[in-house]
Amino acid sequence: MRTAESAVSEADLTLIHALQLAPRASWAQLAEVIGHSPGTLARRWARLTEAGTAWSGVLPGAVRGGGTTLCSAWVHVRCTAGSVAATAAELARDPGTLCVVHLAGAADLLVFVTCYDTTALDRYLGERLHPLPGVRATRANLVTTMHGPVSPLHLDQLGPDLRRRVASLAPRLSPGGTPQDGVPDAADRALLHALAGDARLGATALAKDCGLSEATARRRLDRLESRSGLHYVVKLAPRFTSRPLLGFLYLNVPPEQVAQTAAAVLRQRGTRNVSSVTGPHNLLVCAWLRSPAQLAEYAERLTRAVPSVRVTETTLALRIQKLGAQILGPDGTRERLVTPDLWGTAPLTG
């Protein structure tokens, strides 16, 4: 049974922060650094995930930026009267939607969708999104660059020394490693799908789920990690964080200043991601905020950091229907996973 706000203790937050830094560290390794017994940590994590208060998973590393295979867009959706909830729920079911939010603004919904290529995106918009009964109009802003990669907004439970010790338990990117590009083969795709719902699955469970030998599962997982082919995600439901609201800001920046502006925005506290996009604005910024009033404060900080920036539009998410691969309920906790098969009809390479 899901519990009330008080369900998240300081010890829970400490564990979640540690897992954000080292998602696959063993309970024994974490216990040596943050205290408590391995069994206590395992039980605490099981309680949090069962309640939908926290979760772990993976997305393909190409989602973070740096890869050229995937094609993404931010899609603004205007709905017919009374259809917003049903339309959002329908779109959240799609494996290529990684963000579905109810907006306060001219559009009713904002959807972040990722497909294999522009043809697949065009097919998704024309054959899947536009025919939905509740959809009245759409505006798609194609992502031309996902600036970053962006680190997730971590909690602040662990001090600098403990952060360093826990982070040392995480896998290291090999020298010269770059984000994996290209379509994963059948075995790698199976690993990504298995880990999408639980980033802590061990090699034995992965091998069984994916039809691989344990040695093969370990070797492939090591290779994906070394090539940044995996983007590990450990999240606390936004309602339990100090920044529970998502804000969106649309910027116009001189073309020659886009890269330096994006870098400056990424340094701002709370920034979730920065996209170069097509359309009337050339940058779209997503930020975690403490309150609606902080949206104006965040915009002011951006214009102070980069005076040439023009913030042309701002809006807030009234409800987060889907975050990453997870569907969130009305109370903001996780309800279920939608396996993120972002390549859709792309041909397998193995």
C-alpha cells in the first residue's frame, strides 16, 4: 500500500543519493560507506520501489546526447475539450515517449518523443498522434542538438567525502570512450529492455531474461557501460524532492552564441536538459523548480548569465504523466514501466 508524505525518511534519501551515484554497487559495498547492514539497505530499497516512491532503470546512452542515430522532438499538443487526460494516458503508453506533461499555457500537453530516424518520427506524428480523437492541433519542434550530456538532479544528502567514496563504486568510462551510436543488436537491445525496469538486475537474472549465458551478459554489459551505451537512472518521485515542478523556457539566442549559451544554462541549478530545436525558438530549456514563483527567478538568472538571451515564452507542467520510461499516477508516484524500445521498426543488426 502506498503511504503518505512522511514515508521518505532521511535514511531513505541517503540511500537514494548513493544509488544515483553508483546505481549498480552491491548492498555490501554501499553498507561500508553509508552505514547500516546490506540486508537493511536492500529492504529499504524494496519498500521504496514497491511504493513507487523511487525507482531505477536505464535508457539508451544515445538519449543523453552525442549519438546521431536517434531522432527526437518536443511536440506541443492541443486537445479537444475534456480529452486531455485520455489523450495524455494514450500517449504515455508509447515506448518512444520519454516525457508527457500537462501544461499551463497555449498547448495542453507537451510530449518528448524519440524515434529511430526522421521517417519514423514522421510516421509517428502522422499515423499515431494526429489521428487520436482528442488531438486538435500539434506543433513539433525537432531536436537538432541535445546539449550535454546532462547529469540528473542528484539529492544533497551525502557530503563531499562520502560522494567521492560512493562514486568510486560506479563503473568507469574507458579512456576515449564516447556515447554508443548505431542500432543495438538483438542481444544488447534485450539487455536494455531488461534493465529498463530495474538497473540493479544482476548478471544471472539478466542472462535468464535475455536468453544469454551469464558470461556473455557480463561481457556485453561491461562493453555497453564502457562505451556509454547505458544511461542509468535512479529517481525519487518528484513530489518528494525539493524541486517537484517542471518548468519550460523557450529562448532565442544569436546562432553564433548557441553553444556557449547552452553551456551557461547547464550550469544553472535545477537545469534538467537543454535542446536546440527547430521553430520560432532555437533553445528549449527544461528545469526542476521549487515553486511556480521560481520560474521567473530562473529566467532572470539565465538573462543575467547570458545577456543576449531573450526568454520568449515560459510555461509549467501541471502534472507529469510520464517521466523517462515510467508512468506516474495522479499522486506523482510511479505506477508502471513502459519499456523504451526507441528504435521501433529499425532493423536489428544481429
